[in-house]
Amino acid sequence: MLEKRLLLGDEAVALGAIHAGLSGVYAYPGTPSTEITEFIQGYPLAKERGIRSRWCTNEKTAMEAALGMSYAGKRALVCMKHVGMNVCADAFVNSAITGVNGGLIVLAADDPSMHSSQNEQDSRFYGKFAMIPIIEPSTQQEAFDMMADAFDLSEKLKLPVLMRIVTRLAHSRAAVEINEPRLQNEMNPDNDRSHWVLLPGNARRQYASLVEKQPEIEKAAELSNFNCMDLAKEKGLGVIAVGIGYNYVKEVNPQDVSILKVSQYPLPAKQIKALAEHCTEILVVEDGQPFVEEQLKGLLGADYPISGRLTGRLPRTGELNPDNVAAAFGKENKTAFQPALNLAGRPPQLCQGCGHRDVYTALNKVAAEYPDARIFGDIGCYTLGALPPFRAIDSCVDMGASITMAKGAADAGQFPSIAVIGDSTFTHSGMTGLLDAVNDKSNITVIISDNLTTAMTGGQDSAGTHKFEAICLALGVEREHLHVVVPLPKNMDEITRIIREEINYKGVSVIIPQRECMQTLNRKLRQKKQTK
Amino acid sequence: MKIDIKLSGVGGQGILSIATVIGEAATEAGLQLKQAEVHGMSQRGGDVQSDLRLSTEEIFSDQISLGKADLIISMEPMEALRYLPYLHKDGVIVTSSKPFVNIPNYPDEAALQAELDALPHVAKLDIEQMAKEHRIPKSANMILLGMATRYIKILTSEQVRKAIATIFARKGEQVVNDNLKAFDLGYENI
């Protein structure tokens, strides 16, 4: 052991990767995964080793660039929140067909309970879909340790490995024992084009080889040190405790039960069958969707008693916690005090002085003149425009959907059809939709609310800063229908006038209210003060 | 020996600094520790909370169970009440008494204070006012930590003071001294 450090789960992943000889991390910010890349960006050894760590434009560019680094023989890490997997899915699934050269780990941070997300999708399904190994740490220590193992496994199997974590691990701190760092891989590009050129002839061969590797992947899970079984003396309840679920089971400390801890997939069928034979029933404790529970039926047959989230023994939605897991074992965590009477919800709000506020004030003013106006929102701080006092947006679906939904609604006859999208979201997934709208001459008004940063996740660099006018013009937005304004109360008349005029223009208009985020501005001022 | 602490407040009030200091002190003392934080949207003036668990034995869950928190440390009185179902029957609430009103439906203040006062073990103080009076307006959270340390029996006040010095060292001597002064004010207040 080199030293012991107090680390967030995200930081343990990052440090584990650095010490496993990482050469590049590729990521787009997304809660709860953001701190992985931030840690690498600030870590001295990463700087010393020249580990590539700038933010990417979106998860797909990140995944592809990481695959390129792997192609060249070096170890690469891709990080994203769970919904990012949807964005990079094309590259992700095909990376299992090409296979890898340098080790490649794809980290997906799931957000059960949707603390800051739009859904509860479980990334393990993606791993199974792509037919690659999945690892799921229970603790910060495992998150660190697994990185080296997973990179080795990736290079041994010549496949990417998916690491799945959840919010409570990503954002929880614990002491982690750190080992000596390993050297980085040397440059060693793969010369076998038949792996990498996925023409149907090659792809069929590669896919067949992926199928052939499955027993080896299963064996790796069965032999994994991260999967372990503790059988009780007596036959009785068996528990499959998955990833972070294991912690809650140990916290509840049920007596006389047999426990199989699962942290590596495909499911270790031999151990599961042994557990089933030793026990009379199995309870599956897994965070997220019933991924393991659904597969057990196939392994153990329809008659074997299995319970978990599907049967209602654990809640079907929301994250696990020590209380609902205790309840699944028939132990109620009793409260001593009733919930307080004098209590009100305190939802997050747009900061005082934030430019998005002025944008919504202006939009609401103009929209009030058009009772039929619809405003399609997007993902970012400005989604808070849905809440009081603004209540300004009519939709928020996924990264970039504001522009394309406004376009589709306009195609159907919606007028006025307005999109509000942030700067970082625009470069992530809004540009292609804007090109569609330009090509169709759709009657929409697009507001790119530019605060010069990726604000919601804590102020990361935004890929398009200072390039938005050029991007819009290049996509074919007409010069006279492209405006940059400064969202401040004193400019309200000018802004509302422009919005009004552009709503009435029958075609694509883009208005870019541009003013730096208050949080990043204040941070810069503080840093300036400190260095003085 | 173990202690489960719920930290609560409003985004930007400094509860994570309190958690960081306790975490540093616990690590130095060789204790086991888990601290679950809330990141993301909740920074924007919404409610924030953090679960901090310290123990001489291995800790499993990152989250505290209902009815098992030994201590609630809150930078805001209504936010202290939010986690009442987590408080152990003998648990203590250490809270700032001054409401932070940034919502239109904030409860009636007299009723809120009465509900707090009716609980068995509550220490509350207008820490902001005290910090202002002592010209250390940015250190109100360390006054609260000083108060709370009386109830964190697994650590000594000296261990916590040392952690304050370590954590704030990079911000300069003045900041360290202000925070130590704040800590002592809170510690002596109980």
C-alpha cells in the first residue's frame, strides 16, 4: 500500500484509472459522473504523464475518441451519466464488434431515484446488449481496485469493459488504499484491418468471434474476486446482493441467510446454481432495474421462488436504501419522530443575477402576446424555467430536443414555435437539429442561452464558446435573422423587440443571449483575489 | 463506538465544509468513515443534505437509516426539521435558528421555532448574528461545528480544531484563525 486517501467514488474511479496506466479520459459532464474527469484534470501525476482529459462535445465523440486511443494501443476511459449511454450507443455497441487493442473502460454512472436525471435506465442492460463484461463496485475501494483488473481484462479479452456505478457510490466518500501506479502503454497501433473495418464480411466474422468469447467472459465472472459467496449453515433464504446493494444487506445484517455478492457479469451461473441448491428461495437486492432478477428465471426455472423489485418485496422504482432493504428482510427501521409539520419543499432555483432569468422574463413577456405560443425547453440550469416564478417551458426531453421538437411542432402547424437551449447542450446535440430546420426552412425561433459554460454540472468548459455565431451561419442561418444580445434587465426592450420580430419571420431565426454564468464569474473573481 | 450525523442546509451555506472538516478529523483519528454528499441541481438554492457516518468498526451503508441519526447539524431551522424521521429517540439537533427564506411558502416562523423547541434535545443559535458580531461573517458554519462537536464524542475538540487548521491552510492564516475563533465560540456556547 502506498497511502490511504479519503475519496469520492468518482475520485476512486479516476485515481484507479490513472494508476492503471491510463493515457486518456474522454467525457461529457453529467451528474453523477462529472467528478471523475475533473479529478483527472487536476491530478499532478495525470499532468506529469500528459493524460488527455479535456471535455468532449458529447458522449459519442468521447466514445469514438477513446476507441481511437485504444486502437493505437493505449488505455482509455470514457465516462458519462447513464443517459449518455444512449448518445454513444452506436459507437459503444460496435466497439464490442471491432474489439479493442489498448484497454478500454466505459463508465456509466446511473442515477436511480433520478436525483438529477430524466429516467432510471440501468446501464447493465447496455453491457449485456453489447455482450461485454460488466463490473459494478460496492465500495470506493473496489472502484479503485477494479480499474486495474478491468483494464487487464479488457486487454486479455480484447473487448471493452463496462463499469457501472450509482449516485450513492459516485458521491460518497470513504478511505481508499492506494497502490503504486503502473506504467502507461507504449504506442502500438493495431495492424489488423479486418477487426476494424466493419464491412458486413468482417463484421459477421467479428460478431461470431464475440459470440465465441462468451464462455470466457462468463468464466472471468465466475473466477472474479469481486464475486463471492458466504453460505449459511442452514438451508433458508439466499440473497443475491449486487453492487451497492451488498452494503445495504450487510448494514441490515440479516441472520442465517446465505449471500452471493455479485460485482462482475455475466451472471456467475455456477455460483447462482450453488446458492439456489443450498437455499429454499432467493431475494435479489439490486439498485436500478430488475436486471438480475429477470435473468434468474432463465437460470433457475419458473418454479424456483425468486423475489425482489419485480415481486414488490423491494420497491419497483427509486434507489435502494437501508430502510427499504431492511423492510425486505422483515425488519422495519422505526422512526422515533413523526415528519415535521412546519415544512415546505425547497426546490433549486436559477441563481440571482443569472442571465437565463432575463431570457425567461423576456420570453414570458412576448409569449403573453401570443396565447398559442409554445416554448420547447432543453437540459441544463435553464430547465428550472419550468418552475415558478417563470413556468416558461412546455417540454424538456433530452439533450437537443428543444430545437427538433419545435421544428416538428412547427411542421404540424404550431405557431409561434420557440426553442430554448443552452450553449453546451447546443453543441452537444442541437447543431444537427438546427441544420434540419434550416434545410426545411422551418418556422421556428431558437434561443441559444449562452452563459459561456456547462453550468449545471458545476461550470465545465463549453465546447462552442465564442463560436456560436459562426456555427449558426455555417449551418445556414441567415445573417439578418441571427442576433446576439446581452441578457440584462436594462436591455429588456431591445430583447423583447427582437424576439417579437423573429417570431414573425417565417423561417429559422436564432437569438443568442450571451452573458457569463454568475457562478463561474464569481469563481474567477475569487481566484483573482487569491492570487493577488 | 459509532456516530451517524445528518448535515443539512440550503445550497451555498457551507455544510460540505463542515463535512470535510469532520471527515479530516476522523481520518486523522483512524476512524472508519462514509460520507454521502448531494451534488448537482441542489446547489442552486435548494435543500442540501449529507450523511456522515463515523465508526471504530466497518461501515457498510453510505446512507443513514430512519430513526438512527445521533445528530442533525443544520445551517437552517426548517432544514433541520426535514430530517426528523431520521433522528434517533435520544438524538440531538444542533441548528442555526435563523430561517433562510427563499421560497414563497416558508412556514410560519413562530410555529416553526415552537416545533423545534418542543423536541427533547435541541441546541439552536443565531450563528450568523454571532459571526457578524465577532467580525467573522464567513465563519458561521464553523460556529455551528463548534456547537456540534460537544455531541461528537468519538472525536475530541482538539482533533476537530486541528482538522480546521489543515483544511483551511491553503486559504491563508487569517481564514484559519477566523474559523478557529468561530469554532471556539460555538464550542463554548454549549
